[in-house]
Amino acid sequence: MGIQAVARQLEGTLSESSRRVLNLLLADPEEMSHLSASEVARRLGVHEATVIRVARQLGYTGYRQLRAELGRVDGDSVSSADRVRSRETYTLEALVDDEAAAMRRVARLIRQDQIDELARRILDARRVILFGPPYAGPVLNVLERRVRRFGLESVALPTSGRLIAEHLTTLSEGDLVLSFVFRRPDGRLDRINGVAESRGASTVVIADEDGFTYRPAPNQILVAPRGPNPNQRSLMVPILLCYALPNSLHHLASERVEQALQQLDDIAKVVGDDEPSHAI
């Protein structure tokens, strides 16, 4: 049984500090496999004994054995060359078939009322703050712009911890933190959501896998699996959700949205419209 499978069985049994250690180890197994127990502990500000205890809870004799296993974990630790070699097909037609199947699966797994619930949270928010791993940048950019076009304030958090902190200093009640989780949670996600909770902001997570434990628990979780090949997961599914949300926003608050779009067009005519607006 792999580390991820054992980790899921431990849900609800780990202490807060142990859960933080586990999330960090699974966030980037390849990098963590190069760190000692004391280095992992120092990153999180916990005692080295906590790291060793997590290794034993996972069934290993100690952290050294767990560290060796982390270097063999599939997923993000797989090299780009390995991902290419692992593809059974390489044609455009096969890729389209895979992505179409993934999108149909998401349409079955996520109900429209869940999309509408998230859209209402966005409409009610003072500001929408987006977070995700570095390779989620295109997804965050699409959603940030489409939310802003509707007259709603939105901002995508940077990847630097210090810059993230600068943005979170203005976090307050009424804000919404919307995060994307690809493969496994970013080690900073719980800390960001912890700050959000302490400031009275609400939180939502959109993940491509189920079974992760988040502390504090988000106000809403959507699970949207991506492509069938674990070594080749594109951004098509999360981007699809970024287009589904504006449709829901318009459906729920059509007058408000259309007024915002009209204002956008009017201002664009004044400052120069070098990119004419498109239909929703």
C-alpha cells in the first residue's frame, strides 16, 4: 500500500502538528526525500520527534525508511521525460478523447447546485482571493479575470510566502479564499485558510482528488478529477470550471452582471479598447 493510501486511512487520527508534517511530505515527495527529519521539522516549526512519529504512524521503522520511500513516490516526483514515456498514445485524437471523458466525468460528479453555491459565495464576497500551486497559474489567471469582468474584486496570490503574507494582511470578514489543489495539497494551504478563518473570511477548495484532510475544514469542497492518466493531467477540467462559474454568476445575478459588463465596455471606450469584450 502506498504512502498516500495509508495517509488517507489515518485521517482524523493525527494531531494538528502530525497532519502538517504529512501534508508537507506529500506536497513534494521528491524534494522531501532529500531532507532530514530535523530539516522537515525546522520548515514547519515542530519538534523532530513529531516527524519521526509520523513516519512510524505510516508503518515505517523510522524517518530514514520513509525518506527512502518518498523518493519512489509516483506523481509530482515523476520527471517530465517519464511522463512523456508513460503515455500510451500520442495522437491528438487520443488526447481529445481522454479530455472529453474527463470533462464528462466531472459533469456527473459535480452537481449544478454545487456550482451555484460557489457562485453565490463569489457574489456575496467583498473580495475573492485565489490560491494554487505554481502550475495552476493559467487557471488562476482565467478565473481572476472573468470574476473581475463582472465587477467583483479578485486577486491571485503569488507563490512567494512573503508576498502571500503581504496580501493576507488585508484579509477580512466577507472575503473568500478559493484554492485549487492538484494531486495533493500545497503545504501552505492550511496555514492560509487558518489565517482566513481567524479573520472571518470563508474558504473553498477545488481539488482533483478526494480523501485529503484540511484543517481548518473549508466551507465548501469541490472534487473535480482531471485526466485518467496520473502522469498526464492537463488543466482542461479546472479551466472548464472557470467558465462554468461565470455562467452561473450570470444566471443568478443577470442584472448585476450585465450592468458590470456595460460599465466595462463604457470605460474601455474611454481608455482605449484594444481587446473588445466577448460574450459570456
